[in-house]
Amino acid sequence: MSSVSPDLECDVIVRHMKGDAARGDQWAVFLGRDKRVELPSEVNAMVFARLLADLQQRRVWIGHDGDGDLAPMDRSQVRGCSCC
């Protein structure tokens, strides 16, 4: 088990937000506590998060339950570009 834990002030965090019938589920991407974007697609949110994390030199954490536990995102899960 890893001893690394999320830095809620600096890391990139993706949270699955349950929506209503009109809006549907959303994926919110945060840099620290600042929400950067909300997207309806999990894949698009993961790509955005990976690119943001690369730019900021931070880790990405995923929360599949709005306020639940965060799990680290493996760099190989989503690649930000086609060259790597």
C-alpha cells in the first residue's frame, strides 16, 4: 500500500458528480480547491486532468463518489497526447 496521499491544495482531482435528469452526471476537474472544468464525459475529464497535471507537475486523483475516497490515477490510464 502506498504512503502517498492527495494534496488537496495543489493536486489535480477529478470527481464524479451525480446529476439530475436534466443535466446528467458530470466529471469535475479541480486544481487544488479551484474547479477548472465540468464535463459530461469521463474520458474527456481524465484527458483534461492529465494535461493539467503535466503542466502543473502534480499528481491526479480520482473520486468516483462525489465526496468519497480518492484513488491515484496511473499515468498509463490516459495519455494526453498521441506522441507518448
